Amino acid sequence: MNTLIFLIAHAPLAHALRECALHVFSDCADDVRALDVHADAAPEQTLERARTLLEDCAERPVLVLTDLFGATPCNMAQRLVEGRAATRLVTGVNLPMLLRAVSYRTESLDLLVQRAVVGGTQGVMQVAVRAPQNQVRPIHDQDPQDHQQ
């Protein structure tokens, strides 16, 4: 069973990230859900909307990705995952993290969390404009087969 990836982020980031994932992985529509949190939304309303989006996933593993630790989307996500079996929360979502998570959504939830975090961190780098062949690529991944050059 594929892990459901649930994006909760400041509007319009969650849906924009989902659209990017669908652009790359057209088969992931059933495995990626998004909830945009609007500035004027009450936190309790956001939490209720999130619960509604996960109503049919009681037996399914869920990876919740949110944008900013300490902000309303993350705070509501923390409340959402409390007491839910087979649910994990990662904050600091970016597109490389999401694409990595979608790529490995068939793996165990704990391994998926590790891969998503590594994908997110490896996706952040300074790009040398004049000499791209001289860029140093740090090795963060626990599995050297993940990103062969």
C-alpha cells in the first residue's frame, strides 16, 4: 500500500507543490493531497479540513509535509498526527523533498521519511555559474545508489 503524502502549507504553496508533483509523476494523484492554509483561516477550521481530507485513510500510512516549523500549518499538522498510527510529520518541505517522497512512496514509512529529508537537503545547494563542473557534491544520503551521477 502506497503512503499518502499530505501537504499542509501556507496558501498557495501546498497545491502548487502538488501540481508540480503531478507534472513529474502523473500517476501520483491518488497519493498526494494538499491543504492550503489561508491567512484568515481559523486554526480549528484548518484542523477540521485536514481531518476531513484524511477520513478515508485510517489504515493507510501518511507522511505529512509542511512548510515552516512553528507556523499555523505546522502547528495544525502536529495536532493532526497526534495519536494517529503510521503517520509522520516533516517540516521544511521543498520540491526536491516532495519528489523524493513521491518516488519512494511504496517503501516503509520510516524509510520514506529518511529519503524525503535527504532529498530536501540535497536539493538545496549553491550553483556555480562559471564552472559547474567544479561543483562539490556533498554526500548526505545513506544509500549511495539513490543519486548516482
